[in-house]
Amino acid sequence: MYFLAIHNLPEDRTALAPALASALGITSYEASVRLRVPGSGPLVIATFGERSAADEASRKLEASGLSTVMISDEENTSAQKEFPVRTFRFNGHTLHADSRQRETLDIDYQTIFLIIRGTGIKQETSTETTTEQKFDIGKAILTGGLIMSKTVKTTEQKITEEREGFLFVYAEGVLPLVFREGALDYSSLGPALQLSRTANFTTLLAEIRRRSPQARFDDRLISKAGQVQLLGPLLDAHRYIWVAIELLVRVLR
């Protein structure tokens, strides 16, 4: 799949709807709905199954004065393209990281150019059925009071949401370091270690930023609203969060 995004959106989107509609082969109303997202982008405005169709739409949008970014499934940040951090240590000039597989990286703070802060949001739907006895006047009359109640079953769908903070740290010449709030050993924080993992995660972020002030920082992905601001109304934020991350890397690098 190919994801086409625009990243220089003006505040007034009204004039863009006809050009977007023409490029994508949709109605102006559909185009205006896709543009109803705050911010200047990047914003995913279409997905395609074939590269040729994506390239054609991109060409038309560029001709209208819009800047586009193309992302494909092949660029999905998979486990082979990340360094999942388990333990870390702040040294004098380098950030030391160990993975669960006992691989190690030492990164000079001065080579870090981008830090992306976000929240992984996972929703699960479950069905719960409850049974209770309720008074039934009809049965009570018909049976002369022998049967006073009836069994009532109620089925209810429950949606539970699980959130976990993450950091993507990008440095020159190495894989991006991925810090996931629930997968880290924070013991190296020493005296700064706190009781909650959220507080420790916040301390970790603050220390990385303090030691690499030259790095750009983006936290739009910390909320569902911010994720929709990049992915638009077309894509599920949980499934396609990697697209939002890749877009930020492209436009902020």
C-alpha cells in the first residue's frame, strides 16, 4: 500500500478542495472532509494499491503548488529497522543502550538529530453477558404465584484502552533507538529513580533532551487527536502509527 501525504497545508483549506478532488478522483465534498484536520501537516490524504496511481496523484498535487510525501509498506519500521532498548546508561559523551537480545549501542549525544515522543494506543473490544432474575407479573398470574420471575440475559460490549509511551531517538549512522515505557529497566537512573514508570519515562526523555539540545523534538503523537492530525480520518491510529512516525522523520530530518 502507498500513503500520500501533504505537508504544507495553509490555514484556509477551502481553495484546496477542488485540486485535491481532481487529483484523487473524488468529490469536492469528500476532499473537504479529508482536509478538516488542524495543523499544516504532514497529513495523509489518500492511500493507493499501486505505485503508478500514487505517483500520478502526487504529480497533480505538486502541479497545484502542494508539497507531497509518499510512504509505502516497504518502509514500515519493522523490528529489523529498530533498536528496541531494554536498559540504558547516560555516560559522559554517549548514550549506552542494550537490547533484550544483549546487543549494544553507544551513541554520541551530538549525533542525535530527532526525538519523537508518542503514545501507543491499543483498543480491545470484549462481550460480556449477564443473567438476572426479574419479576414477571404475567407468569405470576398465569401460574397462580408458582412462578414469579423470568430469566433475563443482557449482552454488553466493553471497550478497553491500553496506553504506552514511546520514544524514537534518531542519530546519524545507527538504527533508531526505540524506548517503550513498559519494556524498560530504569535502574540506571540511580538517585533519580521514582516509584512510577511514567515518572521514570519522563525523566529519561528530559535527560536525553538535556544532553542533545541540538536535536529536534516532536510530541504530536502523544495523543489520539495528534495522531489523527497526521493520519487523517482514513487510517486507524493503532495500526498505522508507523506511517505517522515515518512522515515526521521525512519532514523534520
